[in-house]
Amino acid sequence: MPAYKKCVIVVLLICFAFFVYGCKSTSSENTETEQTTSGFKFIVEEKYSPAIELVSVKSVDATVKFLEGEDIYNNIWTRTYAEELGINLSYMWVVDNSQYQQKLTATIMSGDIPDVFVCDPLLFKMLYDSDLIEDISEIYETHASETTRMVLEQDELALPCTTIDGKLMGVPITDASIANAPLLWIRQDWMKKLNIDPPESMQDLMEISRRFVEGDPDGNGIKDTIGLAVSKELWGAYAGLQGFFNGFHAYPRIWIERDGELVYGTIQPEARQALAVLQEMYKNGEIDKEFGVKDINKVAETIANNKCGIEFGVWWNPYSPLYLSQANYPDAYWQAYPIPSIDDTPAKSQYSAAVGSIIVVRKGYPHPEAVFKLLNFWCDNFLFSNDKELRDAYLGSLDNPDVVKYKYTDFHLWEPNSILRTYENVKKALASRNTDGLNHDEWQRYQIISAYFDQGIKEAWVEVATYGENGSVSILKNIAQGGGMVNRFYGAPTRVMSEKMAALHTMEDEMMIKTIMGEPLESFDTFVEEWYKLGGEEITREVNDWWRN
Amino acid sequence: MKFKKSPGYILFLIMNYGVLFFLAATCFFPILHVLALSMSSSTAASSGRVLILPVEFNLQSYRYVIENNAFLKAFAVSAERVALGVPINMLLTVLSAYPLSRRKEQFRMKTFFTWFFLITILFSGGMIPWYMVIKETGLLDTIWAMIIPGAVPVFNVILLVNYFRSIPAELEEAAYMDGASHWCILWKIFLPISVPTLATVTLFSMLNHWNSWFDGLILMNNPDKYPLQSYMQTIVISRDPTTLTERDLDLLKIISDKTTKSAQLFIAMIPIICVYPFLQKYFTTGLIVGGIKG
């Protein structure tokens, strides 16, 4: 019967498909390619013998590329760890960065906890509350090498971030906190063209913004430029408003000390003053009429399009997105300035502890000290190494710039102060024209900056505007020496905070955008009241309790 | 008979065409825009100078895509997923729809089984149980993890059940009188009549497999095994601007590279664009063609 035959054929085909796939998945076992690590001498305290197993999880992103025949499970780092430290590092899974937290949560909930892994502060707190991670205070004292400790303690906010109830529960992955302090960026070529002096005060800045709108700085005869770039996210790493508020001594989104208590910056009266000025600027067309719907990528287009001349952002802005401006208009040059002030008191740039992720050890993992062996290995052998061969082999080489090898491992720390030191060394070298004693990275920057001045290579402005003598890093130095306002709250999110802060932030942003776009300033006052009512009061209490302890 | 073309009628025609053209244009514009972006120079694209015509035409980004292993791998995984998933979906849809469309006298447990299927639409266990089931059944990290859990698309089953029900009982009875079995009735009568619905359901299931990205990200343990849309998600994602650090700079460059992004988006669209015209005709030929006469 043909009908039966057809069914039988379909069923057989499906069985066959299952069968083929079953076979395929078993036959595609990893073919291990044995490559030895070339003969570098490493400083290693003690090698595990026999070798131990360490299961982790890993996030990668589109920038992680491998050499032919290698992958995340088998690369120079995994091989070296096995050979030099006796640690067989393997991964339960590898996932794209964007889904890392979600997948990690799913994995932990399903009962599989990796031995050592990276998590964010929120999950860190949850893991601590559920008693799933190991207290590493003692291990830190006994096993962290001198260099590792130096790096971790250099930023005084780093270790406190991962200390709960006096116990060190994780290793903070450090970055320089001051790196997120906002600076003022202005199109210097426009200022020159319109004969404007650098801003000394906030009033000057507003004058500049006005003239950028009216003076036709792009020279196309049409009044199509705006002053200040603002994105709808308001607090981004570029085109943000923190810096503007700081000029009025207002510190949005962070906790500051006032009269012996911690208070939330956004709801202070100074913020109202700043908002009033922003509202005025919006009315005069100095802020994009459509800023409320433009995300930072859209703002980057405005910048690239030669349409705006002022933005508040962090020190690395020239690398992205400001380089676009020069790429399209070769004469464009953005210069960083310290935040000007509205009155005689100097303005302070706000910044927060830069601990975005934390390395933790599973409770009950038999070799918790392995985490410091891995970190020591990095800090003692790579962090300060100038050995070009070593750097090429383990960090990535210029011949193959796409393959950045340190991204294969999570066990690397960066020295928070390195930006400032690089700046000092490059500055010295530029003054004396003597490159002795520069490390590889500094030497490269030196070369690029020299190319700008000696050969007039305009693309090199990016380095000049950052590590150059008057570049953005020179301002960071000031901020590091007390010219900044640090977020006084750097603990793990408190209970009510993790529940309600996100909603309060949304409310805050909506109020800001609406007020700037013309709603009466009273909406700021109602917002403050609402803020307290909808959880702000409890959060303030929690934060102060945390602070007093 | 000829319509007398009154001014009102002409106005209506103009308005009608105008509105329809406008609607079509709004649908077509984004596609053209992406295509134009993918063929423009990257400075033109990043400064927003591209609308529907390429600016500073070049095909650099397509070359990048062709040389980009990750994209091609992901494309292959997606193709594999559709090739395996759609036949399994269709077979199981048909096999579950037929009994459920029977009358109660023919299939006593019908109510139970109808609810058995419906419950899965109404309630779900949530992400963690879903993940655990897949993990414990050993499907994790295999292509079957994306196929077996969704093997019976209940919504499609309901569509097909409803269509089967609308087929006049006389057809079936006549066949039954002639000695046809259930198998015979299903294969020889129901399926040929239901071609339009089957086409719709096939398209749904194909789209579903082609477009889903979340399961790939969560269930695969290595980016090498991502289906196309999961891979796409990793390049079109926009980062939270408040937590950007200088270490994200090179990532920022990649994800803000509009031209290669657009090229990949465009290529990912092609298979579905190709399938649509062939199945489209079934949507328009009306769902109740054929059947009984007199």
C-alpha cells in the first residue's frame, strides 16, 4: 500500500537522521594538538603535582580571535597553565559576553557551580547570601604575591568592594576609578576659527556653546550646528551629562557625603540649578531638539557629521567616537579641558569605583589558592614585562593585531595607575627626545605623538589628545590628586537598592529628559518627593548603615 | 459592464494607491537602507550620510563577510537547524492534528489530549527548569537542543486542527465507505486538501527556526555552534553606555561598524526572502478552495 510505504519511508528517514547525528557527535571528539610552550622562563612559586583540575566558564565577544588550530579550550594560555602551574583549566561553557550573566545564573541555579569564575557585583552579593562562595581572606594573605597585592591595593576602593562583613569574598578585577571621571571635550579648531578663548568658567562654556550655534563654525553658511551633545542615556561614557552637572557642584547618580551623612547626588538642589540651565540651552537650540530619542550611536553620527562642538565624556573619547570627526573632516581636533565651575569653588569630576566584575571561588573547591597562583603568574611575569618576544607570544603581536591573546584568559589584572605613569614617561621622553627606559606601550605612543608633530600626520591627533602633554590624561592626574568627587558608596548593592534602584533610575531619567525639553522646573521637586516615597528613603538608610560600619 | 468613472471614484483610486504605496514603501525602506549601508564606505555610514542609495560605493563589507568564518559557520548551523527542524515539526504537527480533529465518538481521550497540548501554551516552567530539563536529558550543546524541545509547535497544531475540522465529514465518510483507513484518509485526502494551510504552517515553522536566537545563546556551550541569529545578536547588540570602559574600545569599533553589520544582516535575510514568494501564493488562493460540490 503506497500510503503505508510513504509513512515507513518518512519514519525510516527520520531514524536515519537521528542515527547519523548520533554517530557524528561521538566521532567529533577533540583532536588534541600537542604544542609546547616555547622556552620562556617564568617566575612560579610552586607547581601543582599532580596537576589539578580547574573548571571555569568564559565570556567571549566578537573581538576574540584565534590562531589557526587553536580555540578557547586549547591555546597558549591553557597550555602554559598546565605546563608551568600544573593547572588544567577547562570551561563548562563559553558564551558571548551579552548573555554571560544570564547563562551563569541558569547554570548556578541548576546546581552546577564552576570552580572559579567571574561574576558581577549583584550576583556576587547573591552568591554570598546563599553561602556558595569561599572566604579567601586568609588565602589572600598567604598566597598573593607582592606584585598582585600591589596591583589590587593600588586603587584603595578595589578590595573594599569585594569585602563583605570583613571577609574578602572575591578578587576585584580592577580598573582605574578615575578613568570614568568626566572631562570637557571641545572642538579646538572651531574655537580658533571663531576666536574664542578656552573656558575658565561654566559661564564661558555657555558663551562658547551659544557661539557654536550662531557663529556657523562648520562654515557651510547654514545654521545647522548644535552646542552640547547629549544622548538619551544621559549618563554614558560619552555625550553624558555628569560633567555638566559637576560644573554646578551637583553629582548625579552617586552618593556623596554631606553634613556627616551620605546623600544621593541627583536629588540635591544644585542639580535643579543645572537642569534649569540645560532647559535654557535646549530652548536656544544649543542641544539637539531630538536628543530624547537619540542613543549614543546616533550622537556619534552627529559628532562624525561635524554638527557639534562640545561634549562631556571620559578620557578615552578620542579613540571612540571622536576619531570619526577627524576621519570625516581632517582638520577637526577635540581638546580636553577640566570641568569648569559656575562659581569660585573649583568643580570636581565625579567618579566611582571601577569594579565591574569579581573573580570568586566556589565553596568547597579543594584548591582555592589556585586563583592566586593564576593571578600571580600574570602579575609576576607579564604585567611589567618588556620582553617583546614574551609579549608577542602571550599578549598579541603587531603582525597579527586581530589576535589579542590575553583575552583568552580571565586571570589578568591591570594596574590602575598605569595610565598616569605612561603619561609621565611619554611626556618626559617627548621633552628630552630620549626613548630610553620606555616600555613597549609607552614607546608606541611616543612614536605616534612624534609623528603628529614631526610629520604632520593628522590621524595621530587621537594620541596627542589623550597621552599628549595637554591631553586628557594630564587632567586625570589632577583628579587623582583630590580634584575629584568619589562615589562614597562602593559596597555590594543593598537589599532595597537591588529591588528598586533600577525603577528609580528610570524615573530619574524621564524627569531629566522631560524637564530639559521644557517641562516646568517644579517637576524636579515632585520627583524628589516621589523618589523618597518610592524607596529612596529606605535606600538612603541602608547606605548610611553600610557607611557607618 | 463598465464603471462610470466618477470624480469620487478616481479620487478613491488615487487615495487607495497612494496609501498602499506608502505602506509598501515604509516596509521596503528599511531593507533598502540596510542594503545601501552595506555597500557604502564605513565613514559615510558611521556619519549617517546614507539613506537609500549607497554613498562611496564599495563591496568591502561583503568581502569581509565571505572571509569571516564565524558568519559562514553560523549560517551552516542555521541551515542544518531548518533542514532538521522543519520536517520534524511538520510530521509531528500533522500526526497530532489529525487525531485531535476527530469527533469525540472516534477518539475518546480527545478532551484530555487537547488540554494536554493547550497547557503548554498557557503555562511554562520558566527559564531555569527549561534549561535543567534540557541539561538532564543530555541535549545541551547539541543541535537537538534547539529542535526537540520545540518539536511540536502547539500553535501550528491548533491551526491545522481547525482546518481539518472544517473539512466536510462527507469526504471522509465516503473514503471510509470505500475502505480507506485513517492513514489513508490522512495522507490521501486531508493532506492534499490542506496544502494552503500546510504551506502556512511550514512557513511559520521555518521562520521560527531561522529567527530564534535566544535558545542558541543559552544552550550551546561554544560560540562555534551558534545558529545565525544568535551570532547576529552578538554583533548587533548595543552596549550599556554607562558601563563602557577603555577595554571595550575594540569591541565598540566592531559593533559600531555599520557596513559589515548591514552586510551580514542582509545576507541573513536572503533565505527567508527567497522562501516567501513560493509560499505566498497559498495565502492568497483562499483557504477554502476545493472540497465538496453540490
